[in-house]
Amino acid sequence: MKRIARCLLLIIPVCGLVLTTMTGCGGKKAGNVVLTVNEPGDKKFPIDDYFEVEKKVFVNAEGEYLLSDINNVHIKGDYIYTLDTNHRLSKIDLNSGEILKQFCQIGRGPQDYLFPICITGDDDYLYLIDLMGKAIHKFDFDLNHRGKISAEQLPAVSSMFKTKDGFIFYNSFESDSIGKFVITDNNGQMVNSFLKLQEKLPETDEVIMKVLYTQELFVSDSHGNVICLNPDANEAYLYDGNNLTKLFTIKTDETFQPKEQMPVSHVRQLFSINGNLLINYFYNEGDYAYFDKDYNLIADGIGATPELEDFFSPICQIEDKLITATPTDDTPGAVLPDKSIQAIITIHRAK
């Protein structure tokens, strides 16, 4: 490991991985997990041991409503709401696959393609953040626009989550005044932020803003707290409504690191299934780690089946289910406003 924890360390070998548990850190339990980077032909993630396909729905997008590559999804009842690269917000029937309605007046120009719009929701509304417009748009579940909330204080948001009292955002461009995680009230006013830069960067330094596409960086646990993922440092935190507490760090084995690829230490998505945590990591879409309620590693591996390759497409979670929206093919020009793709919505249920 590159960093040494300033606490009591206990190194335990676990099936070729290294689990480092730490105690004495302010009374909180945390840990470091070194995950092997799997090359083709390595062990497979045993998806059938933990998940089963409950339903697949074919979405026909050849009629009145078009569909391009899907960035974000959200589910409410028997409907799934998708946001695509042309900023179309679509309401789709989960039983028939029919696109019932669309709202497509959010984007304003080619520059919007650099900043995907995130989607989240609660029991009453859908919320979409338009980074270029510095606003959170509010919709009812029939896609009627119900106003917007100013988001002027949010510099580079790439993921968000609706909490009981407001929102929590992942900020890709932290500073000494605004941190990685930004907490706002329901009016979009910042009330707190965490993980600020300890020192200002020299003006000569180049700061690269990371825009994370189709990321799920926040999930609720069984107690109503929010688990937050910081992909820049591969760290998971717990937000209890007042404080941010580090849960654990994931480190990848650096013995295999193709120079032409991005660094292997890259965690992409986080889900909470029946209290367990499911994490997608590395630069491709096929490395998985599954943890129990105490953050002990249950299983890991790569995907080798069409189901696994599609598993971390644009995705959302409800209770013990994961819902994916996957294009059926890479239709040339599908991201253009006058072109359309077909998609399959798959519901995976935890066993």
C-alpha cells in the first residue's frame, strides 16, 4: 500500500486479496481492501449466487419518441425514467416498454454534452441538475415541469442524491472552501461541505475536472444514513445528517496496470443491497466486489457473460432490485437528435 494507516493494523489474507481492518480511529470501524485487478480469463464474479433476472422489457423507440444513449435512470412504481445524451427525460412503462411521455427542453447547445445532467428523486418529485444552467429542475412523475432551484454555489457537480432535508452532491472540483461532498437545503443553499483541499493549488497547476458519467455515488443504508463514494480516492463515507465518517478505502493491486489505460485505482459505482455493498471498480465495466454488512469481502471477479457485461449499464436501485437500461446495439448516429436506439430494461433481484 502507498499509505500507512495511523491506527492499529491487522493484515488478513483473503483469497489472494488483502483486507486491512483498522480500529482506534475515533471509535469508528474502517478498513482498507486491496482488490486484484482481473485480467481476461481470471476468476468470474458469481452473479448467479447473489442475483437473478426477474424481468426484461424491450423498449421500442421507433415511434413518436426517440431515445439516444442513456446516461441516468430512476424508478418509481411501475415506471422507469431515463435521461439520455440529448437531454430527453422519458417516462417508460416497465410492463410494456412503451415510452409514454418525454420532456426534452433542458439542453441549450452542444456545450451541454460536456456536462451530463444527473437525475434523482424522492416520493414526490424527480430532480435533474443542469450544470450549465446552474439549476436543479423539479418534475412531477408525469413529467410536468414544477420549477427550478438555483444551484449557483455548486461548481462541478457530477452526482447527486435527495435526502430528507435537502440534497447531497459530489463535487468534482473541490477547493479550500467547497469540498468533495456538498450538503444543501431544499432551496439549494449550501449548509455544509466535506473533504476540502487542505492547501490551495498553485496557480500554475492544471486542474482537470472529472465529469463522471452514469455514476451512482450515493446510497441509503438500512438506518436512513447516506453512504457516499469518493471515486477520486476510492473511499466510502457515511453521512448521518450531520457528520461525514470514513467507512473504508478500496485499493487496487498495482501489479497489473497497462500504461495505455487509466490508473487502476478507480471505483465507479456503489449499491446497497439488503445491507450488503456492491461495488464496481477498475477502468472497465466488469470488475465487481461484494461486501457484507461489516464490509467484509464476500466475492469479487470479472464479468464474462452478456448479463454481466450489461450489469453496470446506466442503472438505479430500489429495495433489493437493480434496474439497468442497456442499448441493444451501437447504432451509428444514435446520439444525434434525429436518430434513435432501442433498449432493454432488465430487473435484477437479489437472492
